[in-house]
Amino acid sequence: MTRTCLSIVLAAGEGTRMRSSRAKVLHEVAHRPLVLHAVDAAIRAGTSQTAVVVGRGAESVERRLGEIEPSPITVSQTERLGTAHAALAARDAIAHGYDDLLILFGDTPLVRPDTLLAARREIAAGVSVCVVGFRSDRPAGYGRLIMEGSELVAIREEKDASSEERRIEWCNGGVMALDGRRALALLERIGNANAKGEFYLTDIVAVARGEGLSVRMVTADEEDVLGVNTRAELARVEAIWQARRREEVMLSGVTLVAPETVFLAADTRLEPDVTVEPNVVFGPGVTVRSGAVVHAFSHLEGATVGEGATVGPFARLRPGADLQSKAKVGNFVEIKSTRVGAGAKVSHLTYLGDAEVGAGANIGAGTITCNYDGYNKYRTEIGANAFVGSNSSLVAPVVIGEGAYVGSGSVVTENVPADALAIGRARQVVKEGRGREINERTAARKAGGTV
Ligand code: UD1
Ligand code: CA
């Protein structure tokens, strides 16, 4: 029988050291708010329900929580009276009665689902409180684990610790699992007689021990429980997240030629046999299908790259770029809200916005869609196998039919029927000998004569 689980994510902290107008837990790692990373870990650890405790910026936090499935409920902590007090903001959910209760911090995004599962297994085995501990050679600032032999008897916060206790290298990672049936009673027994006058969640260890209940610890790496308090820590967590995900991506069958230079978003989907060259940045919402190659120095966001398609080097795919199979988008090309049909080529120096390019079409170097008149956006449709000559301006709304041919340098303002030729440029004039005349006159002027 599977056990039910409630996860409470504490996210009502002030986060003043971020020096930001934004709530701390909305700062992003891999383009996903910190708090969503914690919620995601809980979901992967099999939680049945998640409650996020919000304070400052509650509305914007709630909005972002809607991005994840299944969406967590939110409860608010109006006064910031400590971590145990924050957990009790979810009192109704706890009272609902779950087998396991997980408590996570919204500013601790690298916690591994495996660690949460290990803690849940302890609860399933009859333990009342399971703490996630880690060992650090720089433990300052963390709560210390007070052991008697192999037994965890208490957690002492830095401010309340004696100098001897401060030398302890075993620390509290913050994440905890509790027996869901006993959690409420234990949390309610926590007092606030300490240096900060706060209700410390960590006191639950001593409270449980005092009632003869069993307490256990599972371990994690310090990296897994890093909390974000400053922008510098945010960058450190980002770096660790990226390193981990690159590894996973490569193990899933993707070639990253220089992994340390590729930046992924939390929702980036790269299928097996995709190759990504150095210095590529994935913003949110990108899918790259099997066999596609993303060449160096490309930036992709909100885009789909079809099977065997190629992108870059130096390409920019913006939201709504949809490359069908074997399409080619080359260097210095920007694509926005445009579908590029199968096998179509947009090889150099082009901007396509709000367009549809048919299969097998060829878009010459320097072509741009003039999709915006300063007020509205208009669409450009280019039929299958059409040929658009270099340096053409396609003034939208405009349709270029299948198999049509646009002479290079054209400004196309009217629709071009299928298989037609359109030339929209001034006719060339040739004057014999005039080139030499101009050169001679200019040379003489430079030499000081007046001609
Ligand atoms: C906490 C632990 C400490 C542990 C460390 C690990 C306690 C008392 N201390 O300390 O033992 O080593 O994490 O990083 O639990 N929060 C609220 N409401 C509050 C207070 C806190 O929502 O009233 C939230 C914060 O937003 C944050 C989390 O709880 O996400 C932890 O609070 P924080 O003040 O950062 O605790 P630490 O001092 O880091
Ligand atoms: Ca913290």
C-alpha cells in the first residue's frame, strides 16, 4: 500500500540579503523560481499534496506556483515567528492526516528526491522525526546536530550554541520528514525560549525525544542542501544545477561538445542524438528533436527544433520559432513566431517574424520580413519550394505562392502568385565610360585643381 504524504515548503522568509524588490523564492535557477525547484523535488519524491507557506510577495508567488502540475496550495504566515510557526501555518493540511510529512525550504532548490525518499522510508519504518544532516568543514551559521553516541538528541542553532557545540561539523540541512500522525502535536509543543525568540522547527528533535519517540538522521551532501540568501549564493547554486543537468543530459544520449559552456533551462528537452556545440544558451520552453545540431553561439527560447534540423552558428530562435525536420537556420538569423517547413533553408543574415515558410523553400541572405508598422504585426506566407532572392524585404501582410521566385533586392509589397517571378527594384542603368570620367575628376579635385 502506498503511503500518503504532505509536503510543506517554507517560503515566507524576508530574503533581505538579496537586496531585491522581488520575493527571494521567486529568484530563478535555470529560469525556474527557487520555490518551484523545491516543490518539484517533493513531487518527484511522491508527495500527495504540497502546501507552500508564503509571506511577502504572496500573490506573485502564487502566480508562479500555477506553472507546476499538480499545483500546490498556498497558506500564509503573516508574522515571521520562526520555522516551526511557519510549518503550523499549514495546520489544516497537517490535520487532514497524511502518513508522512516532509518539510522543505523554498530557498533550497538542489535537494534531491532520493534524499526525501530515504527520509520517508525512515518514517515508514516507525521513526517519528527524520532529519537530513550533512557534514561541513565550515559549519558556521547552520544548526548543529547534537549527538549522544549514534543518537541524535537535539539540534542547536548557531546563536544558541556553546563554543564547544559550534565546533561540531555535523549540521542540519533543514529538510525533515515527520510521522504525519504525530506531527501536529509535536509542532505545537515547540516553544520560543531561545536567543532569537523564534519557534524553531529544529526543536522538534528534543521534543520528540522527550516523549520517547525515535529520531533518526539521513545524510546528504552539503551541496544538496545549499540555501540561497544572496545573489552570490544564487549564482553558486545555478552553477551546481547546470553541472548536474548537463551530466544527466549527456547520459541520456545528447552530445555536449563543451558541456561547461552550455546553459540549460529547467524545462529544456533535448532528445537522444542531439548535438550541441559550445556556447549555446537555452532559455525556457525549448525542445530539440533527435539528430538536430545546434551549432556554436546560438540562443534559443520558446522554440522547437525538428528532427535533423540545424541551427546556427550564431542563430537566435525566439518564442514561436518552429523548425520542421531537416530545416536549416544558419548564421546571424533571427526567427520569431515562424514555422520553417521541412528542409527549408534560411542560411544567412535573415529576420523572419510572424511568418510561415513552406517545405523546401529557400530564403536568400539578408531577407527580412517587415512584420511591424509601429502599431500592429502582420503575417508573411511563403509557399513550398519558393525562392526568395537575397536582400529582399517582404512587407507584410504578403503571400508568396508555391514555387514563386523573388528577384534579389526586391521590396515585395503585393502578393506573388504561385510559380510567378516578382522583381521589385529599380532597373539597372549602364553608361559606358562614365566610371572612368568620375574617377579622373575626383582625383584631380584631390590634387588641388578645380575642375
Ligand atoms: C535553518 C535551520 C538550521 C539549518 C538551516 C539550513 C531552523 C530554526 N534552523 O536555519 O538548523 O541548519 O536552516 O539551511 O529551522 N521561514 C518562514 N517563516 C519563518 C522563518 C523561516 O517561512 O518565520 C522559511 C524561510 O523562508 C526559509 C526557511 O524557512 O525558506 C528557513 O529559514 P531561515 O531563516 O533561512 O533559517 P536558517 O537560519 O537558515
Ligand atoms: Ca537559510
